[in-house]
Amino acid sequence: MNRNWLIKEATIVNDGRVTVGDLRVRAGRIEAIGTQFAARKDETVVDAGGLWLLPGMIDDQVHFREPGFPHKGDIGSESAAAVSGGITSFMDMPNTDPPTLGRAALDDKYARAAGRAFGNFGFYMGASNDNLEAIKAIDPTTTPGVKVFMGASTGNMLVDDPGILDGIFAHAPTVIITHCEDTPTIQANMEAARQRHGDQPIPVTEHPLIRSREACITSTRLALSLARRHDARLHVLHISTADELALFEAGPMAGKRITAETCVHFLHFCDQDYDGLGTLIQCNPAIKTAADRAALIAAVADGRIDILATDHAPHTREEKSRPYPASPSGLPLVQFALVSALEHVHDGHLDLPTLVERIAHAPAERFGVVDRGWLREGYAADLVLVDPAAGTDVTPDSILGRCGWSPFEGAHFRSRVVSTWVNGHRAWHEGELSPQAAGERLAFSGAGR
């Protein structure tokens, strides 16, 4: 496995700056960043003139479906799709089967990923009404955080006991990440929709009205009040409404106890797209209006949104073809997440250093990821080389994820991922996936509450 590289004359985007120079990788680590490096005999030289060299995207929110749902995807299939799209590290959610509610289930996931993950991997502990003691006992160096579903979810992972919620926010030794939708509000909206439509099927266009903005903001306010009461570190996932943005602070993430995230699909789609795509863009929380989309893009730019992720959650096309609301929520997104996000740079809504902050620096900082997330000497060589002038056409034949479809099918993105390096191994190059899975277990600093 070649782990010695010299990348020449790249446009290097890192730590708020854009420079042109060389980057040397030695034994899987960034050895030096500078200019006019002479090639060594044992390294492969890449002429990157005209291309952008970025730190690999760290996706802190994926559902890779293992264990429990191999027909949808697994750690191998979905991490392959991720590295092809420039995602070099991922953090996987606990709502698998069995759910990740204790140390044994967490250890099992790490064992499954070893030698099979194409990108670097971390796994969240989950919360339920029954595992508060396991949460208190978490070793914060073993997991990026504890995931709390403060709204409807799968299995027994809805936490709706006020005493348990209070205990989690008081005692969790890690970052708390939350899915915020208020279940009673959703249930009331669903019943109202059933009454409106009577014997007729409920159309999927009702989805953003059932999983409404009121459901989101009610639950988000509750999470923020608990975090402030206990001075907990809180990260609110997949913000989907303009209304919630007023609850978060703009500016740099440094020093924030409470942070926010949105996802690439909320910046790309809006409720007008349900007419054409139907359940293929059904997700929780729901994609909402064009005005919400514009507000979210602005919030990514000004720092009210600290992190941009995917919430990658594959289902088979057959499953997604079921009539609403029997159709499952979730979208496969990792393969085209970065090129989708780069559209906002091309459009002038985001500058490139800000986007790199949201997809790489900020998730590394928020979760205490050791030696990753920046292009720095001594750091792991997790890199992505992007051609900003060569486009990406999303076709069925190009899709690597096991489910075999993408909500972006038919789209043309103006950028293309040329190469992705994971720990100095070139995992993806010019449309070809390396057969070697070079992902490593992520190390977390465990900085405490």
C-alpha cells in the first residue's frame, strides 16, 4: 500500500486560507506543506495544478445500517460510496438492530468496521428511557457522543421520559447530539391529515406539514433549555427551518457549548420538489420551503450553522415506493454530498474556506477528533482533490451505495472529486475505488463536559 505522496502546485484550502503549494505525505501522515519540494524516489508525484486540495470531509451523521439491515447497506458498501465523494471519516448512528445502547454493542460495531471500512470510523452511543446508567458510564474517548431522539424514531430509542432526559443532560460525559421533533405535535398533525383526506391516501406533500416546523422548534427549544440548565455540550442535528436559526449564535464555533448542524439535502431541495420526487426525498425532519432553504444557506455562511453533514440513510427503491406514510424516511447522500455543497461556492453563497470549516475543521473540533480535520504537518493524510471545472453527472450507473439510487439522479454538479486519500492511501482516483479498506478507528480526545 503506497502511503508516500508528493502533491504539487495544489490550491490548498485550510484554516481559513487559500494558498498554492505542495503537500508531502510520508507513511500516511502529512510530513510537510510548502513550495517547490523536490520529489523523492519512493513517493508518487501528483500534479495538482488547477485543482483544490481540501481536508477530507468528516461526516458526523450517517446511518450505514449495520448491524441489522444489510439489504439497505453496510459499513463496507456505504463507506466506499463515502470515500468516492470525498468523505474520509464518518460517525455512525445508534439506531441499528440491535441498537447501540451499551458498551458491548458499541464494541461490536468497532469490531465490524475494522478492516472493512474504506473511511475512518466512529460510533455513537444511543439513549433510551432505560439506559441512563450506561450513558453515565461512557468512556468519552470511545465515542463521539450520545445520540438522543427527542422525537419519533425507530425501536425503543425515543426518549420521552422527562426525568431521563434531565438525567442525560446532567450526567452525559460526552457531547449530546439530538434529533429534535416533538412527537405529540407530529401525532396531532397526522391525525388532522387523516381527517382531511378521509378514505383517500395522504399525499407525500403533507410530509412537511405533518413533521412540521412547530414540531421542530418545540423540541429544539426543549433541548436548548436542558443544555443551559445543566451546562451540557449540545449539538442539534439536521436543522430544517428558518425559525430554529434564531436560537443559535452566529460566528466562530470556538467557545460555543451549543452548536447546530444542517445537511446537504436541506440546502438543495425544497417542498416544491415533492411533486417530482415524492417519497424519494422523504426524510425526518422534513425538507421544507424555499425560504427555509435560503435561510439555512445564509446560516451556514454566518456560523449559526456550525457543521454541514449528510444524515445518509439508505432504503431500497422498493421500500421508498410504498405509498406515504408507509414509505420509510431517509436518503442516500454520501457519494454526492461534497459536490452538492460546492455548488453553493460556485453560486457565490459560500466561500471555499467557510465550507471547509463546516465540513472538516468544525466536526473535528466539536467531537475532539485527534489529528484529523485539517491539513497540518503531523496530521493523518485524509485528503480530497477536487477539480472545480470538471463536472459530475449523477447517473444510475455511477452509484456505489447498495440501495442503488440517489435523490440527485439527473443532476449535474460543477465540481468533481478526482482523488481521495485515507491515512495516506489513495482510496479513490479518477472513478476507481481501491480494493483496500484503509479506514482506521477515530481517536477522540475525551475532553469531558
